[in-house]
Amino acid sequence: MLTEAAWRGRWQAARWFLTADGEAGKRWGNETIRVHPDEQWCELRLPAPLAHLSNTPGRAATYRLSCPVAFHHRRGEGAAQATSGAVRYDIWLDPVRGRWYLDASWPLPPPEAPSLEVLRQHYTLAVDLNADHLAGWVLDPSGNPLGAPVTIPLDLAGQPTPTRHGRLRQAVAALVRLAIASGCCSLTVEDLDFAGARQMGRETLGRGRRGRRLRRVVAEIPTRAFLELLVGMAANAELWVVAVDPAWTSRWGGRYWQASLDQQTKPTVTVSRHHAAAVVIGRRGLGLGARRRPAVPRVHRRMGKGELPARSDYQVLGCEGPGPPGGQRAAAWPRETRLAERIGLGDQVVQDRLVSPVSADKR
């Protein structure tokens, strides 16, 4: 149990601190607090009312501590930064141990972002953001889903703002841990932006009961907070975030991926439409199409690369998009010629006939 005296000591210790931001143009990276990495001394710049406490005569009003001050963790990096750049120092008291501590911090240079071609050569975690949960799936560079789908509940409806932020942060942390455990280099998400739709209101999202329900769902999706948390936490884990076009991902996933993935997963695992949408999102991030590839064997339709049929005169399936699947009329599936002994006269070609074309015409 924490006594009142112990609590009051912690309360007072939390307010006994001194912070000085770094300055790149000053000596040792800071004008207010200076630490010499080799001689292990620490000086504090005194304000004018405390100038009489200075123990460095002939110089500016500073106070040098009598005890040695040294860093043991990342000592070489701190010395290099103090010599060439800005360093921030924080002096604070630990009431439990009764000791003062000095912390040093400095900004790290932003890493160079890799190109999409480089990221597409590694695994990616595709994520579909919804109002009540996150649906994800790990994809290989060929666009094939690996393992089982992932569902992370959010439960944000009706919660206060601190609770919403805490649960959303916990869900994003689970995504980052999953991406690291799966060997992913990136996370692929939709580039959602409902700002224009929220401003237009009824004219954009519709009227009546369906419009009200859609507006309520849009208002509950934490798009901006999710992206901000994901970008920051992914950067700390050395992961990259790829944003793709969100158009018709649920429609494409439900039509071309949900049924087939539901059959290939375990009976105890149910593949929802949102999981199929995550697959489409990941394939877009990898630069692949949303549909399963036509005109290749059925077992290879999920692959991003494969051999096409040897015949060059097959009829290619028409390309649908960018609208919903089936919105534009597509051509028929390519039909291969059957064996010669099973074909009829109306479906023959010259190289498959049993007799010469001249003899057939005379008959």
C-alpha cells in the first residue's frame, strides 16, 4: 500500500526536473546544459538572479557539478552527436532510489524510403479497416494468401475518447507484432478519406434509412487516427506502410476470393468478405490484379506469375474495372479445342480432322 507521505514524495519529485532542448550551433550541442563526454563534467547555465552561485570565475554564470557525469549506454553515439549536432538533456529525480538521473536524446536522421519494386519482393500484411474490427491477411510477393486470416476487434462504439485511442493503439500494436512475426516488410492499407463525403452529407451518402446507416458507419471508422498510429508505430518497428486505392475492394474480394479461400482454409476458420477485401488490397499493393488469373490451370490461378497457354489465338477475358465487378460486359472464357475423336463437325479445326478437308467436302 502506498502511504500519503510516499505519494506526496512522488508527486513532488515529478515536478523537480530540468529540461534543455538541444542547439546545433552551440558548443557541445546545448547552451543551457553541457556535458563533456571525455572529461565527464556537467555544467548548468545559471539565470541572472542565481549568478552569485556560479563556481566558474572568469566565465559566464555557470555551475559545474562536483560529481562525475558519464553515459554508459550508447556512449560513443552520444559523444559523436554532442560534437557535431544538438543534444537534449533531461535531469530528473527518482524518489524510490533517491538518485538524480541525466538523460540525453537527439533526433535520428529519417531513413531512406525504399521503392515499391523493392517492397513488392517481400511479404506484406494487408489490412482492411472497418468500424468494429480489422481484417488482415499475410500475402507473399506473388499475391498468394499465407496462413489463416486475422481478425482484430476494435469495439469503439459508444466509448469515451481515451478508451477509443487506447483500444485503437492496442489493435495497431497487434498488427505490427503480426507483421514482424510473419517476416513482412510492409503493411498495405486503403487510402481512405471521407472528408469530402462528410462535408457533402446526404447528397453523397444517400438519403433515407440506408443513407443514415451508411453515414453512421463512415462516422465510426477511425480513418485518420488509425493511419497516424500505424505510420508512427510501423516506423518505430522499421516497417513501411503502402496505401492503395480503396475502390470496390469488398466487391472484388467477395466475387473472386471469398468462396475459394473459404474452401481452402480449415473448417474452423471462416473467411469473411472483409478478409477477401484484405487480399485484394494486398494484391494492389503488390502491383497485381484483383481477379484470379484466367486461361491458366485452376491450381495456379492464385499465382501472380505463370505460363499462359501455348496457343496465341485464344480469346482473352475482357478487363473489368475500375468499376464494380460485372459492371462492364466481359468476353467469354477461353475455350480450348477438345480431342479429335470427340468433336463435332461444327467445332473442328483443320489440324484436328480425321480426314483431309477436300475429302470431307466431297462427302
